[in-house]
Amino acid sequence: MLITVTAQEQFQAWKAKVMPAVEQVRPGVWSIPVPFVNNPMRYTLCYVLVGDGEAALVDPGWDSDEGWEAITEGLATAGLAPSNITGIVVTHFHPDHLGMAARLREASGAWVALGEHEPLPEHWRGDPSQFVAQDRAQFGDWGVPDEYLDEVSFQEQTWAQMTGIAAPQRRLADGELLPIAGLAVRVLSTPGHTPGSICLIDEVNQLILTGDHVLPKITPHVSLEAANHKNPLGDYFDSLEILGAGANMEVLPGHEYRFRGLQERAAELKEHTLERSREVIAVLDAGQAGSVWEVSKELTWSRGFGSLRGFTLRLALAETASHLVYLAEQGRDMGIQVSRGAPTPVEM
């Protein structure tokens, strides 16, 4: 194992597929697991950073009554209440990180912040029928057979969910300190998993909060989805390279468990992802694939391509497309046109 697990109780809970306990990581730093309802990830790790009369809550998790109960009970364990939260910082816009922000803001009056390059709701507002048509057209252009188009493309209810997201009150730039009294926590821009993903560096406590950018076991999903994300994999590789600032710090990820060995894990993630690109090249060299769909069918999937359905199939196709774009940016002649439809967020 390249990493060193630093939270044995979290690690054992992950292996046992149960919820871990609320933990104090450092004085004034708490980890609160928030249920990710009906998802194999099971929970998001939310973190509370306590300053001088102010506090930040990072990644409040999936919006549900169970999640709200977990947050309020976790805050009580830390001697806090929602009213003590000054700022809600979200590492990226996926609903298992951002979802509870609106409910927490309503209860606390806290501002909500995302990275400065993260897509905002107004990027998606418009005609829902056009949104659906564009999204469906993208997958059609990717060679998806007609009988699969309905299950891989978004529908109008997806548009409604996306445009229902409340806009953040703050945008956080690379290098900026969180505006919380008594904290010295710096923003690190790490695009890849999403266009505006951020990590947070707490140099006083020697901690780095990585959201979904680096997880101890799971490889984050990097896909071609957002229209303003030209080369997601290229961005992801660049973002992995800049993690030296947290090389010796304890890693507080958005899922699973805490660990040390950030650079080793980043190198492992890069090699794993490059191996997938090499697999894509092998498929192309065989000369039998002329679309994103046909390339995806030939790749290695844990349960086989035939087992992928619905949203999981969508993610697989978008991941394949991101590799094709990356390889084209590297000067490789793909022979495949990778079009984009509506800007659409995806899960990890």
C-alpha cells in the first residue's frame, strides 16, 4: 500500500460498509460523515473548521433528512450548532458535496462559496427542451444506439434540478485564504474532476482537504461534460502535479478515510489514468472503433460493458470521450469526432 491510513476507525468502517463516527481530527477540526442516500459511496466526509468566533463547514453533503440529522448531531458533538457556521465551502458542485448547502444556509445565514471557475446555475438556464435535445444529440453523435439514448441522456427533470441550485455568494480564487476569522486555510485550484474543483490547505494544522480530487482508494471520475472544460484529463494531470504543497500533510478526502502519502497516491492515480489512455490507443490502433460508443465497448470495465446501464453507462461514455480529447490534445490522430452537447454536471 502506497499510502498510510491515519484514521483506523474510518478505515474499518469503510471496509465494513457502515458509517464512521464523528471525529476530532485536530483541535478545532472535525470530520462529520453525511449519508449519501441510495449510493454505494454511502457517505460524504464533511469537515468543520473552527476559527475565532467563526467557523467554516466544508462539503455539507447530499441533501436529505438523514443528512441534516447527521450534520446537526455532528455539530453538537463539536459543541456547535448550525447558527455557529459562518461560511459553507464546497470543493465542487456535485450534489453529494453541494446538496445540503441551501438547507444549511437557511438555518445559519452563512455564505456559500465555490471555486471561481466552477459552473453556476445561470450557465444551464434556458429552454429545457433545447437542453434535453442538445444532451441527446451529443450521445447520438458519440455513436450511442437509439435504444440507449433515453437512458444515457438527461431529461427535463434533470434540467429542473440543475437550475434549482442556488448560486453561491462567494467565489474562491487560487491562493485565496478562506474569509473566516482565526483560520489560515488557503485555496488550491485543482480542475479536473470538475472545471472549478478546489482543495484547501491548512498549513497550521498540516492538513489538506482534497474533496474528490484525490481519494485513498477510488479513482475520481474525470469526464467530458461541462462545455467550458476543454480538456478535463489534461487539467486533472496538471492538478495532480501541483500537490507538492501538501506532500507531508494528512489528507482529508471527501469520501472513504484519512491518510498520508499524497504524492504517492497522486502518482498512482496518474499512472492508472494513463493506463486507460493506453488502452484507448490500443483499441484505436486495432482499427475497429469509429465512435465513442465503439471505443467504450472495447475497454475493460470492472463488471463488463454489458452491465453498464443508465447513469453508469453515461459516465463510462463521458470518461471515454475525455480520454479521446486528451489524446487528441497530445497530437494523436483520433479519427473520431468528439462533439459536446449541453453543459451537464456528473457524479464522481
